[in-house]
Amino acid sequence: MPIPLILAGAAVLVGGVGLVGVASAATDMSKAKDIAGKAKTRLEEAQERLQRAGDQTNEALAKLGRAKLAASSGTLKRVVAVADRVHVGKDQMKMAIVPGITVTPETVQDMKDIAFKAQDILTAAAGGLTTGALAGFGAAGLAFTIGTASTGTAIGALSGAAATNAALAWLGGGAISAGGAGMAGGTALLGGLVAGPALAIMGIAAAIKAEKGLTEATAYAAEVDVMVEKMKTAIFKTRAIDARSAQIGKTIRCLEARTKPLLQGAEAMLDARGQEKVNYGDLADHEQALYKTVLALGGALYQVIEVDITNELGELTAASAQAMRDANGLIASVPAGSA
């Protein structure tokens, strides 16, 4: 019975190969799950780090937003009041220009608009402003509160998540339906969350072939590594924004510290002349110098309040750095406590 024995032997051989294939497939599947699982963990940990960094940046910008509102409705409003009490001709206004700080009648009007807008915002939001609204103000100046959402609603009138979402979309150039970058663009601008869809774990366990599952797991891990690197870059940007926010906040405090004593002197000088508007040419030389210095400090304060910290790519702007240099140069030229 040689044929049956041969067939039997072949059957055993085929069965053995099948068992080896199954074992190999199981090993590949195990490797696939391990690779995908570790990749998913890396992604989740990176997302958590980025979320923490984004929260920290929002808080830093919100803190700056509070400082801008307070300085606008307080010190800047007083500077504008002093400016309104003196009649200055165009040629005389040129005399009030300090290197890096340009003060014109138009600038004074802009300063007045900002000061009263800030006061209106604080009055209307007596119950408190959202972190999202304050962060937007810190990042983009009062233009944030003047802007409107894609629905036509004033952003300053929104609250909670609606305010945050509208702010992010507005900072991103408007809603996608309106041709802007939408929330994704605004989020990237603020350095919060990384733009792009979140990667989901692939259904490797349900792959028809273990070999395909291992290939997909390896590809997925590579995609995760790319996304993690993007998140690291975003975190780096948020830290830079945090630092710039702190620097601008410090510059605002220093400007106010230099301006307030001079404001007191200018206000007292004008009070002594009555309530009528005073001609700049009628002021004594030292009074003109005091007036010009107050306006120059007010102009510098206005510039650092209104300057955008980041551009459309979420990178720090050269304008914000220049505004600080100009302001700090002016601060250094005005003795502390002078009046």
C-alpha cells in the first residue's frame, strides 16, 4: 500500500507547514499590535503635552489681555485727556515726535478710540471676561474685540466656548466658508493645537493578513512620529509666545510707571490754567517738554498695546519686538519719578 503511505506523509508535511504559517502569522500580528499600541501611546502623550502648553499660552495671553485693557482704560485714557486740553498745530505736533514713536493727530484719535473702547468693554463685562476673549486681546490687540464673528455677531458679545471658537476662526482669517483658515488657522496662530486631523489607531487586529497588519502598523508608527515632531514644534512656538507675552506685559508696566508721575505733573499744569483749552505755543519751554514727553510715552504705550504678537503662521512678529525696543529706549531716556 505504498500510495496511501505517501499521501499520508504528504498530509503530515502540509499540516506541519500550515502550523508554522499560523504561528508566524500570530507573531506578526503580535508585533503589529505592539508597534501600533506604542505609537498610539506616544501620540496621546504628545497631545497631552501640547494641550498643557496651549493652556499655558492661553493663560499668558489672557494675563497680557488684562494688562492691555487696564492700561488702555486707565493710563492711556488720561494721556488722551491731557492731549485734548492742548491745541497743537500740525507743525508743532512734529516737534512731539520721538525717534521710533510717531505721534500725530490721527494717532491721538486712535489712542482715544482704544481707551474708550477698553472702558466700554470693561463696563459691559462687569461679570468678567472669558479667558478666550482676553487671550485674543492679548494676542492681537483691541482689533480682536472690534472684529466680528462669521455670524456677524461682535466677538466681544460672545462668551464661553463660542467666544473662543469665534476668536480662533477670526484670528485665522475668518470662517472657512468665508475664505479664511477657520478655527484651525486661528489655533495654529495662537500656538495652541496642531492643525490637521488627529490620527486614529488603525484596525490592525482585524487585518485579513498578519503581514498586511504589520506593514500598516509600521506605516502608522511613522505617521505618528511625524505628528509628534509637529507637536514639538508647536510647543516650541507656544513657549516663544509665552516669553514675548511676558516681555510685552513688563514693557507696559514700565511705561505706566514712567508715565503716571508725568501725567500728574501735566494734569496739575493744565488745571492751574483753568478748564479752557490751552495753545501749545503759550506753554513755557519746560511745559512743552512735559507735554511732548507725556504724548510720546502714551504713543509708545499705544503701540505695544496694539501690536500683534504673532503672524498668520503663528510666528513671533518683528513688529512686536520693534515696539518693545522703541518703548524701552524711551523709558530709558525718561528719569524714574520725574514730573
